[in-house]
Amino acid sequence: MYHEANQANDASDENEDAQSAYAYPLLIKRLLHTPMAHAREQEIVYRGKVRISYAQLQERIARLANGLERLGVKHGTTVAVMDWDSHRYLECYFAIPMMGAVLQTVNIRLSQAEIAYTIDHARAEVVLVHTDFLPVLEAIREKLPRVHTLVLIDDEGNVTPPPGLEFADEYERLLASSGTQFDFPDFDENTRATTFYTTGTTGLPKGVYFSHRQLVLHTITVMAALTSPEDGQRVHRGDVYMPLTPMFHVHAWGMPYIATLMGLKQVYPGRYVPDRIVELIREEAVTYSHCVGTILHMMLSCPQAKTADFSKWKVVIGGGALPNGLARAALERGIDIFTGYGMSETCPVLTLAQLMPSREPRTLDEEVSLRCRTGLPIPLVDLRIVDEEMRDVPHDGLASGEVVVRAPWLTQGYLHNPEASKVLWEGGYLHTQDVARIGTDGYLQITDRIKDVIKSGGEWVSSLDVESLISQHPAVAEVAVIGIKSEKWGERPAAVVVLHPECAMPVSAEDIRTHVMQFVETGKISKYAVPEIVKFVDAIEKTSVGKLNKKWLRENFD
Amino acid sequence: MYHEANQANDASDENEDAQSAYAYPLLIKRLLHTPMAHAREQEIVYRGKVRISYAQLQERIARLANGLERLGVKHGTTVAVMDWDSHRYLECYFAIPMMGAVLQTVNIRLSQAEIAYTIDHARAEVVLVHTDFLPVLEAIREKLPRVHTLVLIDDEGNVTPPPGLEFADEYERLLASSGTQFDFPDFDENTRATTFYTTGTTGLPKGVYFSHRQLVLHTITVMAALTSPEDGQRVHRGDVYMPLTPMFHVHAWGMPYIATLMGLKQVYPGRYVPDRIVELIREEAVTYSHCVGTILHMMLSCPQAKTADFSKWKVVIGGGALPNGLARAALERGIDIFTGYGMSETCPVLTLAQLMPSREPRTLDEEVSLRCRTGLPIPLVDLRIVDEEMRDVPHDGLASGEVVVRAPWLTQGYLHNPEASKVLWEGGYLHTQDVARIGTDGYLQITDRIKDVIKSGGEWVSSLDVESLISQHPAVAEVAVIGIKSEKWGERPAAVVVLHPECAMPVSAEDIRTHVMQFVETGKISKYAVPEIVKFVDAIEKTSVGKLNKKWLRENFD
């Protein structure tokens, strides 16, 4: 006991700490103490149709745990979920890890073969599945020999599952038949809580995983970073939250945990339908969301958006660079837009591009430029940019290096994949494979993915830099820049451009090249950066999480 | 290695985590990553005279570590500091724990005998001492046989220490002669970082102690709680911080760590002289402070305060209840005042009384009442109110119980004091010895210390409740209510009152009793609460940290 240790000597006090009752492991259940003390009447809304209070959330978490325990879920069991963004998903975020089980959030945008691979590779034994995904599950059922239990999620309450699939219960029936009390145990804070698979453009999906300790530290620290700016761009207790990054993807950037801890009203939109999303923002007075740039672009382009009021809406953009053109369009609509940086391997948040205190009014150009940069490391993050020998490169806004990072919430490796894990953690830092500069003001600016950098005429050209310049052309709605083989230069940049549908004026490849050329003249970019080829398309191929699919573009460029 | 563990089985992954390189222990040095990335030019001011940048702070931390290492400080060495609030103290907050040594912050308001006891009891081997405390140190030097090294802190640079004290160096000379690089090592996050002694009103001072993990978690979580309210009462990156709780006392409530992590301008006032403090608020544009009520009262009463502009000043009041009268006076001066609750044993913050989002305008009375309550548990805090058998009492705003708590940052016990540690942690929760109610809105309201509750006529009367009512009398500047023995009732309340100096009207004991009586009539308080005796005094005895000394008052009441 601690008092005996005290008597013996000081050093043994310290050894006792980690094991003692008062050491208080950082478990996900701890995130519920504060909201349950003051926000029990606050509401959580699903598709504008279902409304539950936080008090009901707590009850439903206990019901779900009781139900799953009855179905055989134990400490260490992996439970896979296939659902749209919903209050149910939020319940799974808490109940499953709080039992000591592992929540696998299945990326339902992957191919059938990939979905089967990820569920089986994660050793999932139980699958909770929305009726919309029954055809997928039916097709892959026999590839999931470890899965012994299926639970149906039926929004309408009247779907008959296909005869090949046997369900132990339906989600709402399971909850209704289970008790509202569950004694969630204490256990080691390093117990795995969640896992999901990254959608790299090469090879099979790779599993990342996070412990209770990591998710609690990520939640508290991102909350501290999001709430601390002086004005604008900050999240506070009066906000209404709605994710626009799917809950299967890096646990929606961890934001549902933060929103719950803060006791915010939460709105879960189900499947993302742009018109419906715009309506929900109005109906539920949503003030805070996060998404990739392409989702915001899609929303701003939908018919309902023309007349919508976005002036109370804060949006964090991540998962890829925020093009200047999109940032400007968002600011002009009154959206308080800013950038975050991270990836599946990092839980995900590493930096936030919040404005620093300033008494000076800023021009729109300055605003756009500041908000598009990837920002400052959030607390506790040790972020470096290094050369190939892991030596730090100068923070002068000019030198580029790979971003390597340590933080309390990075995946410890890829699940059951020792070779990839070793590469990820080479040299004791997690390698992001992103190339970046750091300015004298400390702001990080991601310039490219290592594999997307265009090596032209002995120089490295950032595909993102060129995209950003092209996106400033008034006729351009979207652009991807890739490297294509060149006998003479090694590689040369090529641009794939989508024009604004309402763009009346004809725009030629030469117009785009001339537009970029002016930045060469002002010294903003090297002459190697001017795209040799400009191709106009109706839409740009995306990955399953909505990013520009440059691998596909490179392979299919002709 | 982790990838071998991965191959073996899932469970062993988890066991490896705590030991692996990527486990990233929560060490105090991690708090410097973010400010050093973006706030290197931000300033830290001492008495308006010395100004250093954060870049210099980082250099001076390394210099101090190099200097102390030269003087024999090693992992586990306890270094005691006797100084006023200063940039030097901030440097000690970081450098000493970051070396793996233990910082003892000496309460310089204790008696000589107590100071000697605390330094010796903590096993301190090195003492850093400001010239103002040389007489104390000279008097107790022979009671400190373990102390082998003294370092002088000489603001003027020309003080000759008394012949009986031998100094190894002077603080600024030590830094000047030491290098600006120090490779602060990684070690177990449960390593003790700080210790200091509580000033209980009974018995010898008791040592509390906190690990790196505890201080990092307290810093991040209190930052998250302080920054998240919707408007007012919130700390942000544009704030200018000045402590008015001494840095020796519970590391100034942990706020210097938070201010540094946030990259705020910081102002350290040296010794607290009310007029000078008011001037510093103006000169350095201070916007955020924290103190006990008596310090704020003292400041508002000083001559300079009459014409000062406090309208941009946020103040957290802790260390005792905030009387309604003081809250009202502060609000009327434009001060954004709110309450925090905690104690030395709890690092200290447990709750913050921030307003919840509301679209309704509030009356001044409502504001005062909300701001005086002790608020909501901050994230991760498991706070209960319980009866003598540790059963939860209802959260109905009526039932009282002792506040017991678990959180990631509570002292594990009292240093080298197993008996007191056992009492503190009885039943697996830390016992605060505070009596409180929790309302249906989740707000905690401390009603008394267990030992200060007045047991009168079979009822428990809260001395704080009666003080709060009396403080609303316009002529009352300060009041303490204590229980005095009564043949008939067991105990009866007695009030010790200080009248406003400018109060022209004569006020009698009967006037005060009549004032309280009206609240009996409205049912707000029981008739047992009306003080039997009202005594007028010029000043009320305080403890060394400025709290009402009720023990002294009880013992000296005649």
C-alpha cells in the first residue's frame, strides 16, 4: 500500500503509483462525468427525426453494453460497425470500448473485397450492420468465418433480411430488452479501444488502432486547442455540432468524443446528401462541422446552398490541402473556415491553423492565406521536418522536409503488419510521408505527399502549390496536378481541371498555363511548375474518403 | 519490439505499449513544444522591470538545469525555492522537474519553525533563496542538515549575505556561466515533479506531491475547461496573465503552466503590494488573474483602485467561498469574476463556476448568485457528495454531503505521513472535508468545511451561508461566522464583522441580526442561523494564505 511505500523510501512511492487505486486510468468512460453532471437534458439529433437526451444516451450506452454482453462480447472482442453517421454510432463509440471490447469502424465506401478483408483481418466476431449494407454483407458473409453474431440496424423497423444472413437481434430491440445499468469496469488505460483501416492508394488497407489513454488524451488536448483562439475559429459550449467526416473515418476526427465531453447539442445526418445537409444546418442551427475540402465544395455547389445562411457556421477542413479558391468562396459565404492537419495514423489531429491574436484588420487575401496554411502543433505534439537522414531542416519558410512526429495519440503500428509498422516508426518518430515547410512564425505548410512531389528538371515541384495557384483562376472549380513522365525533364506537371458549370466564357489550356506563368514572373513558383498539359474533365476521380485519387489519375492519364 | 509482439498475439501488443518508445510519457517538457513553435517572441515580465522572451525562457531553463547539475542536482534531488512571484520561479517550475529533480515551493508565510520543518521533512538538499528571506534562512540554517547547497536570488545584485550563510552562487551569475543547451531526458511519467506543504489549521504542515503525468493532465484539462465557455469568463490566446495566488501555493493553481502552454504574455508581480498590482494591471494590460477573495477585497479597497479600469479583467476566485457582496462589488467594477474549487491536495482545480450558454439576459442578482456557486466538475473529474457511509446523497439542491473525488491529478497521499494519507484516501476516494450540495443543474455549492459546520439545536448550519447573507448588508466589508459553545443549543453562530471604513451610519449588532432575520422570514435560512452574538472588529485574523482563520477566531472568541 502507498503509505507503507512512503515509509520505505521515496523511489518506491513512484513505482507504486501506476498500480494504485488513485492512479485513475484514462478510460473513455471518464469522458462522461462532466456532461452527465450538467448536460443531461441536452439533445442528440439523428436526421432531424430521432431525438435523445444525454441522460438517454447514458442509459442507451448501458443497454447496448448489456445487450452485447448477452450476445457474447467480452473484454478484447472486436465488434465491427457498418452504419451511417448516427446516434447509434455515438453509442458504439462509448459502450464497446467501455466494456473493454474493441470498436472497429468499417469503411463502407471500400470495395466488397476490401470490406471483407478488413473485418476478417481485424478478427471481428460481431457485426452491427445497417440495412443499406445488407447486399454487401450477404456477398461477403462466407469470407467472415470468425464472425459469429450479426445485429441488424433497421431505421424503418420493417426490413426483412435476406435468407442467407442470420441475425441475433435488431439494434433497437436489443436495447429495449436490456437494462439501463452496467458497471463498466476499470482496466489498463493502454487497452485497445478502436481500430479501423486506412485507405492508402497502394496495397491492401492497413489497420491502425488506439488505446483508451490515447483517445482520452486526444479528446482533451484537441478540445483545449479548439477552444483557445481569441475570436472566430473557436469551438465553445454554445455550439451545435454536426460531423461531415464519416464516423467510420478516424472516429470522425475524434470530434464526437469532444462534442460529448463539452455537452454540445449534436446532429448526426445519416447518409450525406448535400441538400439535406444544408437543410439540417438551418433546421438544427448547426454551428460547427469538419470535412474534407471536396465535401464542402459539393455542399456549396448544391441548389439549396444558394439561399442558405452559413454565417454562423465554423468548418475545420482536413484530410488534404484547402485550396485558396475554396477558402475564399467559403469566407465570402460567411463561413468561418480553418484547417487541421493529421491522418488516420495520428488519431488524427496534429496541427490546427487558427489565427493568432492580432489587433490589425486583415485583408481578405491575408485571411485566405492564413486560413489555408496547416497551422500550429496542438499541445503535446513534437513535430519536426527532417531530411532523409532525419536531420532537422531550417524553419525559414523555404526549406522542405518530411513531417515526422511524436505525440501521445499515434498508432503504435499497423495491426498484424510488422513490416509496415517498422517503416512507419523508423528512427523513433512516426513518418507521415508528407512534405512541408515551417515558417518563421511556426506555421506548418504541407507542400505535398512524398509520392506526389513532381521531380522536374532536378527540382522538386509541389503538386499542391500548383493546384492552389490554378484554383485561384475564376473559372476553375476543382483541379488535380500530377507528375507525368518526360524524356527530357524526368517528370513534368500535368493539370486535370474541372470548370465551374456556370462558367460562360470558354477557357483553354493556354489560359490556365498563362495564369500560372504570372506567378513564375513574380518569383512565387519555379518555371518547372507550369503544367505542360492541361486536361479538362467533368469530374475528378476521388478515393473512398473523397480525396483526389492521384494514383488513379497517374495510371489513367493519356 | 512492437512488430514481434504484433506477430505473437494481440494481448501482448498492449503489454508492450507502456514501455515502447512511441508510448510518449507525459513529461513537463512536452508543455514547451507548442509555445516554442509559435510564441518565441512573446514576453514574460517581472515587476515591470525585467522582460524576457519565450525564446529566452527556453534558454534560461537550460542554463538553470546546467547550473544546478554542476551544483550536484540529480534525478530525485529535492530543490527548495524561496522567492516572490517571478520569471525565475517559472524557470524553476520547468527546469527542476525536467531534470528529474523535485521542485519544493516553500510557503514563505509560515513561521520560521514551520519553514525549517517543511524543508527538512521534504529532504531538500538545495535551497534557492531571495535576499528578502535571508534573515529566516539564517535563523533556521542549522535545522537543515541535509541542505548542502544554497543559491542566492538577488534582485539588486549588491546584497552581501550574512556571514553564517555560505552561497555556492547567485542565480543570475549561475545562469550566465551555464550553457543554453540541455538534453532533458525521458523518464517515467509517474516521477515526482513538485511538492509543497498545506497549511492546515491543525498540526504540522503536511506535504502533498504531484508527478509529471499529473501536472501535464491538470494543465491540459484546466486549459480545456477555462477556454470553453461561450462568452465571458473564458481564457484565450489573447489574454495577459498575472497570478495573484502566490507561486509557492499549489503552483499558483497550475496557471503558470497553462499560460506558458498557451503562449500568453505573463506578468509576475514580485511581492504583492496592492497599489503596485493595480498599476501593473494597467501598465501591462493584464486581463486574467486568480486569487482568494480576501486578496481581491484588499485590491478593490486600495486607493489606486478607485480610478482603475478593471473592465477587461477576468478573475477566478478560489481557496474559499466568494461572498455575494464581493462578487457584486467586483461585477459593478466591470470585473468578469467567477469561482473555482479545489485544494492543495487536488493540484488544485476540480470545478469551475462558469456560466452555461443562455440566450436570456440575466439580472445582476442572478449573475451574482451563479458566479458565486462553485460550478461544474471539469473534464475527467469524478466528484460525488456522500454521507458518512459513503452513500451518494441526492442532487436536489437540498441534501448535503461530503465532497469526495477521484481525478487524474490528486496527491497520492501526504509525504512521509502514512496515517494522514490513509484518512485522506479512505474508501478509494480523496476526502475533501468540504460539505456541499449539488443542484438539479449539476452546480456544486460548497456550504462549509466539515469542522466549521455549526451544530445548533439539532440542525447543521452552514457558516458560509450565514456569512454570505451578512456580507449583503451594505455596511459590511468582511465577515466570519463561527460556532461558539452554548449550554442550551450545543453550538450557536457568532459573527465577527468588519465595517466599511467609509460607513458613516452607526451599525449595531441588532441591525445585523435584523438583516439576517429577514431571510428567516422568507424561508431562505433556518432560525438557528441567526447569530447570537455579533462582534465588530477592525480586521479579521487570516491564515498564511489569506483565508479567514476560523480556528484562531474560535479559540480567541470572548
